[in-house]
Amino acid sequence: MGAKLEYVCQDCGYTAEVSGSYDAGFEVTTQTMYCRRCRELCDVLMGYRRRDENGEYRTIPLSNDTRAGGCPDCRGSDLVLWNNGDPCPRCSGTINQEGCVMLWD
């Protein structure tokens, strides 16, 4: 089960609701990225989760799905990896996790 968490920059006040790293639900995997075009943190669709012949979950890349690997808002590809603990993508200030907003599957 994946989670959306609230992040708030203590310096510039920027807020975002994202997973904060690689995350996985029952069906899909995501990775938090910063879209330079939108100037927003977003969770980017990375692939589907499927069980292999050993019963272990594997991520199948979405190579032919136009939603995969791009910003969910602008569909752009000017993305930078961002993980919980990294500085604010807008001002390089301190960004803190404030709590869980929702669980998703």
C-alpha cells in the first residue's frame, strides 16, 4: 500500500502531497520527482506490479504507456529525482514531512 504525505518547506512555505520516494501500491509503482516545468513535486508512474513465477512482486516498466515516466500534470520529462530528506526543490531550504494525507492501493 502506498502513501501520500504532506511536505512543507520551513523557509519558503512550499507544500506538496507526494509519497516522498519510490512507492508501491497493489497495482502500480511511483517515484517522487520535481517537475522543472511545473515547478511542483509529483509522483510519477513508473510501472505495474505483478507477481513472477516465484510469487515475488516485480515492477514491469510501462514502455508503451504515455502516462509512464512523465509529469502527471504537464506530461513533461524535465524531472529531477526527489526523496524525503532532500532540500526544498524551489529554495533549497528545509522541507519537513508533516503527516500522512492518504493511503492508496
